[in-house]
Amino acid sequence: MKIMIKIVSAFACLLIIAGAVFLYWGQLSSPHEAFINGSCDAKGHTPSSLKVVSYNIGFGNGLESEKVGIKNESEIRQNLDGIANFLKNADIALLQEVDLSSRRTHYIDEAAYLAGKAGFGCYACVTNWVKNFVPYPYWPISNQYGKMKSGECVLSRYPILNNMRLPLPQRTDKPFWYKAFYFDRTVQVAEVLVGDRKVNVVNNHLEPFDISNREAQGKELSKLIKNLSGANLIVGGDFNALPPNASIKKNFPDKPEKYWKVWEDVSGDETMAEFLDANSELGEAMDGVAHESETFTFPADNPNRRVDYLFFSQDLIKKEGKIVFSAGPLSDHLPVYLEVY
């Protein structure tokens, strides 16, 4: 009996050691990056208008669910080809959930792939998820994401002069082992030379699962915007938050609470109310739209709420703003389109 107890104890110790080693190795990452690739020639003149898109591309996974595993490479590329075809109409694209070298997307550099397919001469990215191994989804093990390098990117037809990565507050509601593998939420700020003016492009992807953390990130984003010059400014991305006047704030038709318990009732979320109050001088792509349903961006196959936005400074004049419903299920989000001059 004593021998059996010793064997069980030794086995338990080995499991603990193995778990600790995996936790240490899996969450290790290379330093986060902010980089610019390619070159765009300055045109020497200011275009008559600037066409901007914000699009959470869902790493090319199409209509993903929280339990989906790794899709085959041909399906990923087919989605990316559809996204690239849509992006051909844009001058500047703010993209979220872009895999740069990840096992879950067969190590496709999606920024380079989309830029090449859509004819963008240059692009800039910042990383927000760099891990040796991400053990999700939890089962089966063969579907786990594994090695991860992902982030946010700005694709441009005009020269990108600077690209900055600014970290956001991280979640505090989860245990250390969960946070070890989680996103490092960040804001991307790219300076683009459009003709004879410099445009600051602010690209963000806020926390989806913790309201208090999302509110804190929204406040930091507002501080960042105030620190910029205020002129020639484009702010967009996936805010993961509803507008204050949203008619539905719980019991959504697609039942997101099945996977995202925080979405059972988001009526207490003040992220966008605080952001809009702090940035009242900004215009917005969907201002003046008659029907709320015209602003919905999620889920792409049957949208019932808005979580994606594009804002612009007062020196820019809106020519057109819309949600591009024709993009369909290339991602779980729909893109926001804005044309200014």
C-alpha cells in the first residue's frame, strides 16, 4: 500500500512539473512588434476623396464560432481572397484579427497576402497575440490553435510614415494561467501621407468578454485621441460595444451568451457612451442613418447589433458612410465603409 501511495505521489508530482513547464513554455513569446512593410510612392497631390474601411476579418475563418477548430487551408484562402477582392475599393483599410504567422491559419501571413491580392503597396501591423502555444479550443487537442502570432494592421495605397503600438489595460478578472495565454490588447496608430497632408489612423480592437476592462480601454483610447493633433484623424475598429441608443442589449437573436456569458445583458456597458461623450468633436460614418438595422455589423450572416465603427475629425467631410452587407460571411463581422474629402 505504501509503495502504491509513493507511485501515485510521484506521478502527481510529475504531472505538476509537466504542467508548470508547459505553462512556462506555452506562454513565452517573442517581443511584440510594430512594423511597416512595402513602399508606397507619394503621389504629390491630394486625392479628391479618401476611401476608408474598418474590418474585423476574423483571421479569415469565416463565420467562426467559439468552439470551431482549425479549418483547412483552402477554405481560409478562399475567405481571404473574398476579403481582398472587397478591399480593392479602399485607399486605407483598418483590419483587426489578422494572423501574421499562426498554426490556426496554416502560417499564412495574412497582411502580406491581402496587401498583395488587393494591390496595396504598403502595410503596417502591430502584434497583440504572440505565444508559443495557445491551448484553445480545449478539446480535441488536434484542434488547438498552437503557435500564435496575430495583430492589427493598416493597409494603405499611400506612404505610411510611422507606426506605433500602444498597450491597453489588460483583464484582471481571470486567473494567472488564463491570462498567460490571452491577448495583449493594444491600439495601433499609423501616420499616413495622403497627398500633401498627414493622416493619423487609429486602429483598435477592444476587449469582448469583460465589460469593466472594455470601459477602461475605451477611456485610454480617448486619452490617446486627445493627445493627437486633432486634425486629419481617422479612428476605427472593433469596439465590441453597442451604441448607447441600441434597442437590443440582451437576449440577442443569435444567443451569444451560449459562449460569451458577458453578452447575456450588456445594458450596463458604458464604453461607447463614455467614448462618444469624450470625443464629441468627431464625426461618425453612420451618423444620420434612418434605421438602426442599417448600422448592424455582427454577426455577418444575420446582423442584429453594432460593434464596429469609423470616426473622423472635423476637418474631414463625409461623402458616404455605410455598412457593407454585401461582404457576407467572409468574416463573422461586416465591414464599415467611409468616404471623406
